[in-house]
Amino acid sequence: MKESRWDESKADITSGGGKDATPGCRIKMLPNSLSEGGFGAEADIEAGQEYEIDFDMKFHSTFSWSGGGKFGFGFKIGQGNKTGCRPAWDGNGGSIRLVWIASKDRIFLRPYVYHFHQPNECGDNFGKTYPTSDNLVKGKWYHVHMYAKSNTGNEMNGWLQIVINETPLINQTIQWTANDEFRQINALTFMTFRGGSSEKYMAPTTDYVYYDNFVMKKIS
């Protein structure tokens, strides 16, 4: 296990806290804090070309949205560019994560992806949001499916798919890397924290995000 913001005091297995009133995982985020007040972990997985993951998640019924943050499971490819707005333009790595965003008009989920052709320094969202027009609902379970396929050489023959509650958020070809030495999917991430780096992402409350039914599969 590669530990980044690993803190067992912020992770609980809760009786009846899962999607079907079965035991589930509850992650705590501390008040007036950003990433240091949340939870994060990375685990090495068997290197491969194709992986998929599924999980259920929900925000607590009294959750404070603040400006947004990172949540849920994801993958790293190669050297795994994913943080601090370090673009993947060197061709040696990429990553897939999800974020929630609370804008002036709406509260939604969106992709946060580092890849060779990303247009800006920070993670690419491809202009996609879930839901497309309505708001996220506190206390509602959302099912997330992710599929990633690594590309070869300098080709646009990789793939990225994210589906939320059976609604495709993104499903397209992608070039993750430009270096075959670093093209394979090799790490699983699990993040739940606020931010961004500015105070607009902070909240004065202790808040919780719930997870259940995690399944990961290596396809090839």
C-alpha cells in the first residue's frame, strides 16, 4: 500500500451504512481543511492494459458542498500524473479520478483526467458533467463504473469510459502516454478530500462520504 493521506481514524466500517443496509465504508472529512483533512490511499496493482472498477457512493444527508473536492476510486497509468496540476505532456503517465463541483449555479460530478493531450495544466474534464442540468442529491446513492485501456506507442488507441447511474459521462478514445515503457495501468487510487488549493473549498463542518460494493477487474 502506498499511503498518501492514509488515516484509519477517518475510515469506518459502518453497520447498515451500505447501499442495501449492509455494512459499508464511511470516510470522514475534517472541518476547515483541504486535502490534509481528508483521506487518500494508493495501492499497486498488477500492471495491465485494461481495467474496470465499479462502486457505489453517496454524500451524507447534511453534507456541506463547499467548492468541491476529489472522491472515489481511480487508476494511475505509468508514472501516474495526477496532482498539483502537473500535466501529462511528458508522455510518461496519466490518471483517472472524479470530482464534485459546487458552482454558483449547480452541484455536479465531473471527470478529472491527466493524459498526453490534456489542454490545460490541471486535470481535463472534457466538458462533461453529471447530471447534465440538475443537481447532485445528498443522501442518494450513485453507482460509478470506470473502464480504462492503455494506448500503445504514440497512438490514440486507448480508451476511457465513465458511467454514472447507467448514464454515460464519457466514452471515447484517448492517448494516455507517448512512451511504451510507462503505458500500463499499475495503481489503484482512493481519495476523499476537499480541494483545490483555495479556501473556497473548505467547509466549517465535519462531513462524510459513504462507499459500498467496490469491484475491480483486470481484463488484460
